Amino acid sequence: MADRGARIVIIGCGISGISAAHRLIHAGFQNVRILEATSRCGGRIKTDRLGDTITEIGASYIHGPSEENPLFCLARDYGLLDPEAANPENQAMDIDERPPWVSNFFSSSGQKLSAEEMSPALDLFNELIDDSSQLRVNEGNSWRSVGQFIKSEARKRAAERWGNKERTTREQLLCAVSAVLKGECCSSATHTMENIDLLGFSMYKSLPGLDCTIPGGFEGLVKNLMEELPADLVTYNQPVQRIHWNDTESRANTVTVECDGGQRIAADHVIVTVPLGYLKKHHSALFNPPLPTHKLNSIHRLGFGTCNKIYVEFGSRWWDADCEIIYLVWNDEEDVVDQVSDLKSSWIRKMSVFTVLKQAKKAPTSEASSHVLCGWIAGHEAEHLEPLTEQEVRASLTGLFHTFTGDLSVTPQRILFTQWFRDRWTCGSYCHPAIGCSAKDLENMMEPLPTGDSQAQPLQVLFAGEATHPHFYSTVHGALLTGWREADRLIGHYASFTSCRHPQRKETDTHR
């Protein structure tokens, strides 16, 4: 067990860093520590409140909650889920992360639209998303991005299928496609779906199960995991300034982690779990020597964008009682668009999708339950939102709701909005397959350093985080799995190392 004394430093206390530490500690490694730049654990998992309502500043959903999803299994085992979220019927649903939610549609003319009449727009969009993930090279098309495919095919198929409908109806359905397309930008944290590589889009794999939330907040999962780790494992408010690796002159320490303030920590292995957005901005300062060219190229090719949320509380409900998602349809977007023409004056138009939060249980001191919507916005419009004052955002929202409901009494009471682009330690939300990105880039992201052809001490620097998973990037379960993966890489390394040291070990020795 002496090999378990290896000095392992994990940079970042998000879910990937926590899961790596969890795995290593429970495998018997005794010298593991996490360096966290902020004053809290959880990374892009962060829970807050708006009045009596729990709000997720970061991760919101368990995507694909089924036995194949370790995140779901953990949340279930910790007792964090509603009973219906774990029932066999929900686990068996194969929805490709497009829940069959009850929808309300409102138009910019101030009218509530018939969900039944708008359903062809949803059907067409879902069909196009499915088709785009199936396209392969040289199928006789000139599309390079998901956005190009959807926009051109939406207009083409609409003309073929809705030709017998009135012109105004056809145009309104196409406007509804625009609303859903803007919402899809949030799924990929991209400014426009024209930035998403058409071939790269198929790299993502969904799991079966009806997406669910953690009613008490995602931070409950982090809390449970942290309670199973040593209390002194994490050093908070400890940014890392530089990682000195592949030092061929010194044989004593394979890696030195230099922190802000000058402290230097010797380690045998460092697991880097910082977000891709941070790597894009700071890789040149963070690594000495610099990262290999192929890894740098992949860091640049992979996309990393911003998806923000605005939680809005109302005094009363203006949507249907069974409504789960609201689409705001602008009547002048029949050309199928997913970005605004003027960022300063029209950024709010990018926010076309609002999800309905489950009504909070009435608190003993409250007179009425809260009515809260979560608005989703991505891209440059999401970044433009962040420096605005609460008063400016509230005014834009008020105008938006007045326009779409035609009711001047529909006014936000309280709002809360996220600011992931301005967060210096994330620089955005999560990754996506940008134009030119391929599976090789994700392989390069997860490759440890030094590379396999080096003569130096192996596994000096390892990489985890959602942007290093080949199929589940952008998800919490992807981040969780990458932490386990890198921990298992070290566990396997020392198991192999021990076997090499004891080639004549007797069979009975394995039962100690």
C-alpha cells in the first residue's frame, strides 16, 4: 500500500475534481488535496433562492436519468430525487433530451396561440435536429453547420408540407421555429447554431430517461459527496498561477504547482479540472513548459460559450396551470433566425424560451405560493446581459411580457440572473463542437502529459472536466465520469507499477 502515498494535487473543486478525489481516497490514496480558487466547492453547480423558490445558478437538470447515468444513481442513492423521477417508466423514456413538456405559445401581437396549431413547428424542428445528428460526410450537401442545415431545410420542408395552409399561418409556424432554434442555442451554449459543426454534432450521446431536477438543489449532491471526504482535503481561495511539469533537470519532484502568493507545492501528479473557457484564456500562463501543439489546437477548435438564466417571479400566474414551457414567437422572424440584429437595443429578443419552475410549497409565513419562470439566453446576447443593472434587465423583461401578453399588469416582482461569462474562473458556461471540431479534439483534451512517446515520468498532468468527455461533454454526468476516469488512470498506473515490482508474488498474497 506504500504506492498509495503518491502526492496528488487536484486543481478545481467542481464535480470532476470532487469525483476524482472521492475515487482516489476510497482507493486508499493518502496524499490527495484539492486547490480551489474560490471560497466554495461545486464549480458550475451552484444553488440559490428567489424568495421561497430554489433556483439553479449553474447546472439545472440530470439529463438521461436512468441506470446508465452515474449522476442519477448518486442522486437517487442520496435520497435527493422526487419518487416519480426514479420510476421505471421515466427511466425507460428515450426522448433525446427533448422532454414532452406541455407548451404555451404567445405571439408578439400580444395573443396566446393555440398549442395544437403550433405543434407542427415543434415536430418539424425536432425532426431537423434528429436528421442533423445523422448526417455524414459526402451526402450531397454543402452544409457545414447545424444552423445552416436547419435554416435551409426548415424553409424547404415548410413549403412542401404547409403549402395548403394560409400564408399567415405558414409564416407564424416558421416564426415559431425561430423561437425554438434560439432555445436550442442554450443547449449548446453557442451564439448561433451556425457555429456548431454538422458532423461534430453527432459526437454527443444522450441517455434514456426523462430529464429531472434535484428539488432541494443541485448543491445537495455536492454536499453529500464532500461529507464523505476528509474535512481538510480542500484549500479554498487558492488560485494556481503556474504548473511546472516535465522538469528533466530535477528528479525529486515531477510536478510543481505554483500558487498565487508564491507557495510552491510538490506533486507526483496533478489533475487539472478547470473549465475549457479558462484554459482558452490562460493556458499560456498556466503551463510551463507550454502545452503540446496538438492539445493547444484542440483547445482552440473546441467551442465554449455562454448560457445564462433569468429567474422571474410574478404575483400571479399568466400561463396555463399545466404549462411547463413557454415559447415567445416574434411575428417578423419567418426567415428562421437565432440571433438579433442589434445587440444593444434588441438583446432581449434572443430570450424566447421560459421554463416553469415547480410551484414552491407554501412557507408558513407566506401568503401565497410564488410563480417563477426561468428564461434562457445564450451567445453574445447572454454576455451583453451580464453588466446590465437589475433595473435595466427588469425594464427589458417588463416590456417583453407586456408585448407578448398584451396585459400591462404582467410585471416582474423579483428577478435573479446569472453571469457566467464574467466569472473569471469559468469565462462562460460549457463546451460545444465548433466548426472544424472532431472526435480527435476531445481525445486530445483528455490525453495526459507527458505524451506516450516521452521518456519522462508518465502521468504528470491529467485533465478532467466536461470538455474532456468524448460523448457527454456539456453535462454534469460527463464531468463526473471524467473525474472517475482520471482517478482510475492513476489507480491503474500504481496497480501496474506494484505488479512490476513484485513479479514473483504468490497467489495467496492477493488475498491480504
